[in-house]
Amino acid sequence: MNWPWVVGMCILSIVPGIIGGGLFFSIFENWTAVIVWVIVLFCILLAILTKGVKRGIPAH
């Protein structure tokens, strides 16, 4: 497993989580929309991580 790649992908997913969470809260003014956004983003991240770990993405 390529740990630097996994950690990098997790760090990369923080930006859409923060920006999208703020956007969803400003639009809907409801924490439920933010929680749903974070759950969807987490599911996408898990799909990317499992696919990348299975392939064994090589280091640069």
C-alpha cells in the first residue's frame, strides 16, 4: 500500500469538504445538508481509495 498517496488523497478531499460545507450551509441554512454533503464526499473518497489501493498506484 502506498501510504503517502492515501494520505495525500485524504488531505485533498478536505478542501471540497470545507468549501462545499460552507456553500451548502449558506444556501440551505441547515446542518442536515452539510452532513449529507460530507457523507457523499466520504463515500466518493472511499471509492477512490479502494480503487487506488487495489491497483497499487506506483510512487513517483
